[in-house]
Amino acid sequence: MRYGIVLFTSDRGIAPAAAAQAAEEAGFATFYVPEHTHIPIRRDAPHPRTGDSSLPDDRYLRTLDPWVALAGAVPVTSTIRLATAVALPVESDPITLAKTVATLDHLSGGRVTLGVGFGWNTDELADHGVPGKRRRTALREYLEAMRALWTEEEASYAGEFVEFGPSWAWPKPVQAKVPVVVGAGGTERTFRWIARHSDGWLTTPGEGDITEKVAQLREIWREEGREGEPEVIALGPRPDPERLAGLEAAGVTEVVFGLPDRSPGEVEAWLDRLAGKLGRLTGT
């Protein structure tokens, strides 16, 4: 089981490049950043954790662009994977976003993992022209269209939200397949979508015990004819030996810990302490 770090980026505290570099030096496998283009002040969509229009963290208002943030980490890292937790693809032009992701994968030597979400903030989606009730369809089309651009010499796509004729698009990603994981609540409907359109599940912070849900995802994975096992990335648990052992036994492939957006020195010390705890737990 791997260990990763997520930095809820903002215009305060440590820069993403410095955080990614420190995480790599501490031995972590993946560095994640989130995405929100903006937060409409007047909203009907409740936040999943607060249950109303209030936000649990003011960094939602201050989130950095994920692709610029991850690009900054490319020249100061060499092994850590660069990922989103989560990106909102339907808030971008799919052709442009496909180019951005392919370029990031090209420049990083094949280190991109695309964590995506359907988007809890339907008011935010609406400002991008995406109806909340059609967000799953829109995301499916975006992923299909981007994969066509990443893998085909002459790519085209025709759907409800994405349409373009035969086109050339380079660079292609270094990876034969850019991994895509979906960050969403663990329901049968979501797991069915994951098994059909992505490579795994990224849990939500308040998910609780996910043992039964991972088993359900694996069962649906097999029902949909997928080979192997899905990626399962768990957010938010403390580095407790019993808890981590239980997650690994359940089939979790990576555990991700939230990084404070403090000064570089404070973050580096925090990472060293966490890495030390994990090393003692794993015997490394």
C-alpha cells in the first residue's frame, strides 16, 4: 500500500512545487492538488460536509489552478506522481484540457494521475454551462474525448457536450493509459460508473469504514468485465497501525494524508514526522 499527500492549495503558505519536492524527499508516492475555478457567493448546492451553503474551509475561495501548480513541481521532482484530488474536467474545454494533461505527462516523464469529480457545487458547474443533472454524462464524454485525443492519430468525437471532427493532437501522454480515479461518495451507482469509465475510486473525507464498500466495488468491477482490481485511494485517516492494516487488508492501494498550508519549514517538519511514523509502522 502506497502513501500520498494532498495539499489544498491556496495563495497562502507553502508553494505546491516546494510541497511536492518535500513530499518526494520524505518518500511519499503521490502529490495531489484540488480544483475549483470559483465559488459562486449565492448557491443552492449544499457542501457535502456542512450540509448547507457554508464552507468548511476558506481555501475553497483561494484554490490555485491545479495544472499550473503541478507543472511547477515537474522540474523539482523526479519520481513522485503528480495528481488531482479532484479536478473538475467539465469546467474546462475538453480539447484544451487534453492538451494540458498530455503536456504535463510528457514533461514529467509519465507521472500524471487524473483524479476527477462529478462536482458537488452544481452552481459552479452551471456557470460553465453544465447542468447539474447531466454532470455524469458530461464527465463521461469529456474523458472519452480526451482519451481519443491522447491515443489516436486522427481523433474525433461526437456527443451531447463534446463534438469535434478528425483532428491531430500531440504530444501524446508518455503513459499508454493515463490513470483516472473518481472522487465521490461510495454508492452502487458511483461504483458502476467507476467500473465502466475509470480505473478506481478516491474516497471522500467523511466516508468512514470503507471495508464493505471496497468489497462492493470489487464485485461490481468483476460484473462489468474488468480485469484485475480497481485502484482504491483512501483520504484522511490518521497513521494508526490498526486502521492502516485494515485498509490494506480491505484492498486500499493508497492512503492520502492532508498537508497543512503553512510555511515551508513547518510543512517539511510535518512531513518528516509523518514519514517517521509510517516508517515505524511498516518497518522501513
